[in-house]
Amino acid sequence: MFPLARSKRNWRSYVQRYLDDAGRALAAGRRFQAERLEDAADACRRPIDHLQRIATPSPSRPPGPKPPGDPEDHLRDVYFRLRLSDFFLQQIPSPAPTRLLELARSFYEQAVKARQAGNRLAADEYTGAADD
């Protein structure tokens, strides 16, 4: 399985960076930019939620929301979005956020492995983490 602690540290560093940038933008009077950066920080937090549901499954805390339709279709959609992300990432000048795409790919690979092993909860959560 993907090491949860390392993954959480990576995502938290992105969250913190976006929040710091949002604070600076707000202090400089750039409210729109601050709100977008805050949204980016929230988007980085969602994969952590998925990983925590895998690490500590609890009947009192149900799995996250599932997209409608077949889980196999969702996994396939994530695969194609990762391919598109790879293409668009190549169009971004340095420094491109390649580490985010690497983490998303890793979540996708874990989703495939979990699905093959018959662990539907982990497969769905890893798929959700890769999608987010």
C-alpha cells in the first residue's frame, strides 16, 4: 500500500503553501487571488480524507461520496484524466507541479491493485484520491 504518512506530508505541504500564498495575496489586497488559492488548498485536502478512510475504516464514519455509475468506469475516467493532465503539464513552463501528478498516478496504481485484490473500499477511496 502507498505509505499514508509520506503521502499526507506531501499533500499537507501543498496545502500549507497555498494557504501561505493566499494570506500574502489577501494582505496585498488581491482578494480574488486569495480565494482561488484557498480553493486550491481545499482541493489538496480532499485526497487526504480518502487516505484516512482507508487507513482507519470506521462504521461510524462512512466512506466518502461516490460518483454515480460503475466504479470501473470511474477508474477508467481517472486514467484518461491523468493522461490529459500529463499532456497539459508538459505545456506548463517550469516549475511545473509534476509532484502532484506523480501522487495522483500513485493513487491510481493503488486503486488498480486494490481492485485486483478485491478490496473495494480501498479501490474506491484511492480512485477518489487520484480523481481529486
